[in-house]
Amino acid sequence: MRQKLSLCFIDIIHPELIIMDEPTIGLDIISIDYLREHITKLERKRPLLLITTHDMAFCQGIADNIYILNNGKLRS
């Protein structure tokens, strides 16, 4: 519920930078699909979006760039 509430705040305040740490944790499949659609709509407004996640399937459809940290080293 906390993740869903955070999405509501994004719509209200329109930030320039959005940082999401594991946004899919604790969400059911329907909510994850909604989150993906919502992030896609946010791209039209062009905020900078930083997502940290282990769910690569979630990122692949929405990310322009994907960076991977492996043993403290950045991979792209």
C-alpha cells in the first residue's frame, strides 16, 4: 500500500527527480503492471527516474539505460 501511495504523491507534486528503491517488492502482478504503465506515462513529463531493483524484467520495458553493479563495479 505504501508503494501505491507514493505513486499518488508523484502525480500531485510532479518532481524533477524520482528515486525508487525496489518498487515492485510486496506488489501483486496486477499492481506491478499498473506501476509499469504509470512509469511509462511519467516519461512524457520527463522526470529523471532512478530505479534500483533485482527485477530485470520490470526494467527492460521502461528503461533507456540499464546499469548493473557487480562486486562494486559498474557495468552497462
